Amino acid sequence: MTDIDYDSLEGALSGLGIHQPGAEYHGTLAGMIAAGIEPPVDLGIAADLSRGEAADAARTVLEQLRGDTAHDFVDADMGFAPMLPDDTATLPDRVQSLALWCQGFLFGAASLPGFSIESLSSDAQEVVRDFGEIARAGNIEESESEETAYAELIEYVRVGAQMLFFELHEQAESQDRQESIH
């Protein structure tokens, strides 16, 4: 589990001139890692233009996040979790961030050349469809029942992302074995 918090991620992105919510950035990063793509640290052109100590410090945060995210997917303690605002943010803001995270994850995973939902197991296809539904999440009201539902969604997304990671990596390894035989 990473020791980078959501505010640090947002600060690093802002420091590099990347105007992308931290949740969407982490979702894209996680999706690319799940698909077996080696994502660039900054995932953006603006970061290449940023120079100086602040930009270097921001890149260091993003490099650590990339490494931590990749490690968390395979961690025996199941440490992977989507990076989202903490409970001090309003529930509607957290739900919107979860929607952006899922949108980013789907974009990152679909960046794999030849990615096809049809090639996934039925369970993985369901997770992809559910992530798409979550990405379209609308406004909700603050209530205890909605807070509980949000916590359950977070757990579903966490486990679903890990399942997709393992399935996509298994497919890639199988394809590599087939290509080396031919």
C-alpha cells in the first residue's frame, strides 16, 4: 500500500501543470498497469515541459505511485486500492472521484493494443461493464445508506481491478507463450 495520499497526488499533478483529477490519473495508471502497459510516469505532455525542483519532486511522487501501484496489484496482502479522496470530502465528491477513477481505469486498460472485452471471462466482462456504469455515476445525496453503498462500491472496484489485472496478465503470458512456439 502506498504512503502517497490523494492530496499529494493532486499536488504533484498540479505542480507539473497536469489538469487531471488525481482519481482519474490513478485509475488510468492502474488500468495501464493491469493491462501490462508500462505507463509513462506523467501520462501527460505538460510534465515534459516542467522544469525545476518542484517539477522533479512531483515526478518523484508520480514515479513512486507507479511503482507502488504495480506492487500493490501483486502484493500478497491484497494492498491494492483505488486512490480517492478521504472521508473529509463530501460523499458526492467522493462518488464523482470514484466515477473518474473507473473511467480512467477503463481508458488505461483499453490502451492495450488489441484489447477486447470479448476475450475476457464472463466475470471480467461483467466487471468492465460495471466499471462503465460506475463511471456514469450521477448525483447522490448524503445519507448513511449511501455512505454504506459507497464503501461497498469501493471494495467491489478494488477487487474487480485486481481480478482484471490477473486475467489480463494471464492472457498476455499465454499469448507470449503461443508466439514463442510459432
